[in-house]
Amino acid sequence: FFFFKQKTAYEIRNCDWSSDVCSSDLTTPVTSAATDRRDGAEGAGQEPATGHATAGNTASEAVGDSAPPAAGCVLRLAPLLLPRTRRGIVGSSRYAQRLREEIRVASQDSGRRPVLISGEPGLEKDNIAALIHFGSSDRQQLLIRLNGALLRADGADLFGRSAGEDIPLLECLGEGSLLIDQLDLAPPAVQQQLLELARDRRWRDPQDLQRFHRFAGRLFFTAEKSLGAFDPLCRQIRVPPLRVRRADLGEWIRYGVRQKARSLGWSRPPEVGVEAVRRLQTYDFPGNLRELQSLIERALRQCSASHPATLPDDVFWTQRRS
């Protein structure tokens, strides 16, 4: 946020975001060997993409609308930005291959159909949306994320104006992409507004219901379950839980260890033994990827003093303490 505040609107519109925005190589499975070949890569399955984020060009249209003040929009959008993907799709199982293909197809959708990404908690569904966005022709536009569960009951924090604001947040976004997390927990009235936005690509300011505004961006939704009214309007991607992707678990663990070890200052990422992987494959991981990442970090921190070449099996323990 401090970075945004120190720059003029012109500098921000013309800022080089190449170090922050990544697109995805969705055609290549992310495996242990493939990841090792990516020297210094931040995430498997993604490569840097040079682009310029354009917070200032707002394309929501209504008769008589003027271009919104860029500086004010930037300060409002900055805390909501998803500037890059976390990683590509790890694994080579049929589930990983299918998910990778669904992301590729959605990213190449010239009609920019809304996408509904559903699945259990902890599956990084927002990262799936980012993979689609930054792998598409919209990669130079902004992607912002709002938590549907925290939206006001009248939707004014998205479609309307709060005190001291001249234009709605959605108008600030322009041609950028909007991700609504936890759509199933959004207030009913807001779900209806978002349904109209997905169906007709237009919206209304609660303070001026007589005038429609055109939405020129793309919509992404995440939810833990399908939502009947949204289903026919959206391209649907169902993210499988980790427990049905046990064949990918070894690759996930080794990839996660390499990533986290670097961030914790290990000069050389440690190896993970086959027996440790086999034992973890018998666990269901109800918290999915979020739980797996916590397990990996805990294992590395237990060995932070000695930095062994291979992590002991007993540092990988779950709530079951097997």
C-alpha cells in the first residue's frame, strides 16, 4: 500500500509489473523433476510475464460518466489486488491433468465467460482464478478480490459509494477482473446483484437505480458448493480435495519443501524420504493444501538448527500423530 501511495497516478498506470505478475505455463505438468529444472523459479508451472497494470483506465460505461480520478481509484484498489499467482498446478495424476486443462480452456475463452470455482476449504480456489486471469489476454489488467461474506447487505461497498467517495469501486476497476470469494456466504441481495452482473454484464448504483452501468471486466467466483442460479451462467471448475489426489502428494510435499526451505533461508532444500510420503498418503488432510503447507513449514522449523540433507520421517506429523 505504501508503494502505491508514493507514486502519482501517471507513474502507477505506467509501472512495470513484470516482477509481480506471473502467467502460467498450463501445458506443462509441475513435477519434482520439472521444478528442479526451473532455476530460481518462484512457482512451478508459471513463468514471468512482462505487463503493465492499468488501474487508471476505467471502462464501465453509463451515459454521462466521466473518467474517474486515477489516484483515488488506485488507493482504493491497492489493498484488494491479487498481483500474481502463487504456483501452477502441481502433480501428474488424472485429476491434476484435468484441472490444468480446465484452467487452460477458461483462460483462452474469448467470450470471457464468468467462472465459478467450487471446492472444499483450503484448496486455494483464488489461485485458480489468478491462474486463469494471468494466463489470459486480460493479464495486463488488474485482478482484485473481495470476500463475499464481508460485503454489506446492500452491496454498496462494491456497487455504491461510501462517504467521501465519488464513484463506485466497480467503476474504478474498469476492464479489470473481479473475484468474489465465498459467493455462497454473500448476503442474498448481493447475490442477486452479482447474478445480474454475471447474466447481463451490467450493474446499478444503489443510490441511482434508474441508470445501468456496463461492466467491461471478467468475473470469477469461488464457493464451497454449486449455486443453482449461477451454474448455467458460469464456466464451472470443481477443484478436487487433496485426499482424492494421493498420487500427487509426493510431488506436492517435495515442491512445498523446496519453496518453503528457500524462504526460511536454507542454502540447499532437504530431501523427503519415500516412507514419509507413504505415511502421509494414508492421511485425509481435511484442511487440504492449507493444512499441508502448515505441516511442511512445521517440519522445516523443527530442523532449522541442523539443516539435514534429508528430513527425518518423524518431523512430518499430523493431528492424528501416526
